[in-house]
Amino acid sequence: MTALTSPSTLSSLRLGSRLAWLLFGFAACLVSIPVFIEAPLVRTFPWLSLALTPLLVGLSFYLQRQPHSRYWGEMLYGFSWCWGAGSLYWGWLRWEPLWHLPIEALPIPLMLWHLRQRQQLVGVFFFCGSFLGTAITDAYFYLIDVIPHWRAIMYLEGDVISVQEMLAQAIAQAQTFSGQVWGVLLSLSLLLIGLLPLFESQIRRGSVLPVWGFMGAVLSTLVVDGLFGLTIGLMSMS
């Protein structure tokens, strides 16, 4: 057996455990749910969307009590608070973009309490990754000055032609030189934040599972934002 094929060397080269990758994938799926499932639901049935929050919390506790689904339950717990905050904002406050991050941040004190108690760590790290992705996305909107377009679209959502015109203006703003520079810089920031934990050997081997939930939430934000931008672009062209 050579040095390159020794168990210790192979262990150091391993990227994540099977469970770590499964949690990473689950986090990526959960990040996409608010965009493609919650958003249309909350606009039509806001109270139903909000009422699903305690049901998700209850399901998360049930999963945590099962011998083989503890980590899935913890991640679902963190997601349930993302869902609840999103339902509150998009159901009743979506006309004012300035309220978006403060509302999404409402669960932070609870997450900090869990972190101090070393409870629900997979869910806490997932929430942190999801919120960080949301904050960076909102920062991009502020930096390229499309917040007025966001506000106008929410007020004009029943007027399809006007909404398409506002979307076209927002896309044009994003396609300017400064818009593209900020897009690249913030995308690289998300990529760096999402990959940086892999430089720590225990995390890289998949031994610190909560961090893999964090990485999945952060890195999947890039994919979701890209798909969302593509969808908006196609809508503005139709």
C-alpha cells in the first residue's frame, strides 16, 4: 500500500460523508421552495400559508423523535421559521421592500437562543445560510437601485402590461456595467462563503453536519437567483 492509497490519506481527501451530502441536497431543495411554491400560495391564500408554519414545526419535532430522521427534522425546524417569516412579509407587507429583511430576521433571536443551548444546530445553520443568501440578494437590489421597481411592481401586480414594463426597466438596470459588476461581486461572495468551510478538515470530511446545511443553503441561493432572473427575463419578453 502506497502513501497515496493509505487509509489516512484517502480519509483526508474525502469530500463529505453520504449524510452530509444528503443534508446539503435537502437544504438546496428547501431554499427553492419559497420561490416556486410559497410565493404563489401566499399571494392567493396568505392565511393558509402562515397557518402551515406551526404544522411544519410540529412535523419537524415528530421527525426529530424518530431514530433515523433527527437531522432532517432539525433542518425542517429552521426552514419552518423561514417559511413563517416569508408568509408574513409576502402575504401582507410585500408592498414595502424596506420591511423585507427586518421581517425575515424575526426568527434570529430564537436561532441565537438555540445556538447558545446547542439545540437544533442543523436548523440554526440552515436558517443562517438562507438568511445570508436573502440579505445578499436584497443588497444587490439596493446597490443597482431597483427597489423602486420592486415597490411599483407590487402595487401594479394586477396590471400585466405595467408590470412587464417595470420588469423590463429593472432588467435593463441589472444589465448596466455597474449592475453586472455588482452581480459578479456578490455572486463570488456567496460562492466564497459557501465554499470557505471546506478548508476546515473536519467539515470537509462531513463530520460537522450543521455546516453542510449552511453550505447547501448559501450555494443553492446562487442557483435559485439565477433561475428566478431567467424566469423574470422570459416574462418581460413575452
